[in-house]
Amino acid sequence: MSKITGNLHSFRFPKGADARQRWALTVGRDGFTLLQALYAPDTPAWLCHVEEVQVLRTAWVQQYHRDEKGGALAGGKDLPPGRLRLSSPYDIDTRYSVKRGAGWDGYKVHFTETCEPNALHLITNVVTTDATVPDVEITAPVHDALAARRLLPAVHLVDSGYTSAALLVAAAGQNIELMGPVRGDTAAQGRAGGGLGQDACTVDWPALTATCPRGQRSISWSAQRKPTGTEIIRVHFAKTDCDACPVRAACTSAKSKWGRSLPLLTQPQQQALDQRRREQKTDEWQAAYGTRAGVEGTISQAVRVTRTRTTPYRGLRKTHLGHALIAAGLNLYRLDAWWTGTPIRTTHISRFAHLGLELIA
């Protein structure tokens, strides 16, 4: 084991892809040799239960295959999903994720705060997850946590990552207006500038039919389920109707036995989704939604005043405790500012921007 000396950083790796591959295989064989010795019959059994040994074993199971040469790197589909794959030997709860081109090993923190105008804004809920958990999975737990403390809002402003048709319906069931934008029509026709999107068709839910913009009615309506478990409805129009249609090019490119295919969610979800898509295009909705930008100031304050982007703790539970203490500290900071009449800090404007404003004036 004399090969391993000091801390390993990227600048200490061998140069070149081939050299790094050979180095990784050497490390893999060394690791297998160590694990084989640790799990040998004559080795004290307690050694196998040491946390560091368990982490080493998990990492090698995930990253290597045992072959006739002693070890081979796993890759691609051979690696476990990101949610299960270790990203650091120092904290086995962290995971690697990428968002907007930036990658990191660690966690995510989600703050919920009050936002009434001319009132004190306080953080009411904190959720910490590993970095791979998508935002859309946080909305329902946040509502449940707020409900348990009788803090459910009438309106919950969120960004698009926290919304879905199912969540709009579920929130309405708790008397919450989940106010956040939803994705537009993802079908090719909906994305096309002059295309006839899904909203161009009229759905008659009691009759289980849909009517296209040219007045043709669907001939097939079937309930289905996606591999993810999501219930959907698949509506088909007749191939003969679509083939003879003068606006076919703007409506469908179907080449199967059917004409246009229309995928729908269940009635409550589809209607909620359609309504939100219409609402979010209006100036009134956009003006009301503008309040959500205030939470960006909360995140900025947390980063500037505390250690939100880094954590001195290991493990999800301790990191969450740290985030909860940060939220409590920010609330005390805000209470002091409220009681002493300290004005809210405005958006920072650089000296260069100030100069531009002065020149305009």
C-alpha cells in the first residue's frame, strides 16, 4: 500500500486519459486485495463492520467489476443511479448533481417563507435533501409539514420546478393555490410556431371524445398508464380524416394506423394544467407571481450571512439541523430589523451600473 501517499487531488492525477485509466485499474486491484484480506476467514470479524471498510466495499461494488485481471472499471449503465451512487467517502449521504451546468457533491436546501406585503417575512419551513432529489418531490412534503403546524398558506408561490398537474390538484384539495408556472405543450405541434397544439382540440369529458379544429371527432379513447405509474388517456383520430385534412402539416406527422394522437392526463389534472397554461400568459398573473422573486433575496441573505453553501457537518440529519439553525438565525435577524425599523436591504447595484444611471440622468 506504499503506492498511496498523501491526499489525492485532481492535479496529482496522471496526465492523459490512458494513464489515468491504468492508474484507476491499479487502484481498483489494490482495493480488491485489501477487501479480500479484510473478509478472509482468519481476519477478526469486527473489522468487516468498521464504517470505513463498509464505505470502501460499497464504493468498489459500485465502481468496479471483478475480472480475470483483478478488476475492471464500471461505466455507463453498469453504474448505479445517481441517487444510490456514493459521491464522497467522507459523507455517504451526499450525492452528485448538475443544475444549469454547475455540478456539485452535497445537498439541497429548500426554504419556505411568508411574503405578505408590508409585513415581517419569516422562514416557516426548511427541507434538506441530497443533491439528486428533484424540486417537484418537495412540494407535497412541504405542504404536509406546514399543515402539521397549522401554517398552510392560501397561496403558495413557487418556481416551475415545484409544479405539476398532480400537485396543482393536490394543493387545491388542501385549499392552497399553488401559484407557479407549468411547462408548455411539449408536443411537436405545440412547440411549433404555427402548429396546432393540444389546446386547439376541444375535449368532451362526459362523452369521452375530442374534437379537432376542423370539426372531426376522435374515434378512440383509452385509459393507459405510463411506466412511471402516471395515469393518462390516449385519444386517437381517424387516419382517413387526418390524411385528407388541409391543415395536416400543422397538426400531425402520424404515420401509423391512426391519425393524430392526443395524450391527456386524468380530467382533474388536465383541466388544472390547461387552466394554468392560460393564466400564466396574462399580465395579471405575471404581476401577482412577481412576489416570488423575494425568496431569491432570502437565499442571497442566507449565503451572505451564514454558511449555507457549505456545511461543517457530515450526514443528512446533521446538515438539516444546521439549515434549521440558519433559518432560525435569519428569523432573529429579521425580527431585530423589524423592531428597530431597519430598512430592508435593496438590491445591490455595482459602481459601474451607478455610473451608467448617473450618465442617463
